[in-house]
Amino acid sequence: MFARVYHWFHELMHRPLQVFWICLAAALVGVVLDGTAFRLWSLKRDHEILKRRILEVRERSHQLAFRIQKSQDLGFIERAARDQFDLVKEGDLVFIFSDDGTEYPENSSGTGD
């Protein structure tokens, strides 16, 4: 048996292309079995998630920098307070809409005219 294995191995050493393919297959099997491929895929996924979060944080940072710059304007502060707290100032026209969706007739006298 040892002689057959030795003969097969000796014949294989004279075929470099086959040795290359066997070594490549062994390397791929090793990479898959030890988890390197999964770790690379996981790192790539995490990298994409972090890039997306960095872009979101940069956009938020730009928005906050804009608001800081605009906060020097009293009109902006007033408008922000009115929007955030639903405030109105004297002389503003306020519309109130019902939430239940009922419609009220234009003539509420009950005569139907």
C-alpha cells in the first residue's frame, strides 16, 4: 500500500497544474472550515453598516450646525418654539379641525334650506 501511495505521489509531482489545483482546493477548504470566510463576510457587512451610520451622523451634525447658526436669529427661535410647542401669538388665525371626521352642515338652523 505504501508503494502505491508513493507511486501516485511521485506521478503527481510531475504534473504541476494538478498540484496547483489540489493546493488551491485545500486552501479554500481550509478557509471555509476555519471560519475565515464567514469572518470576512461579517466584517464587510459591519463595515457597510458603520459607513451608513457615519453618513447619518454627519448629516445630523450638519443639521445641528445649521440650527446653531440660525439660533442667533430671534425670529428663528420664535418660529421653532411656536412649531415645537404649538404656540400662537396674538393676532394669528387658528384653524381647529375635528378628529372624528364628522362634517357639519353650512346651515345649522335645522330648516334644511
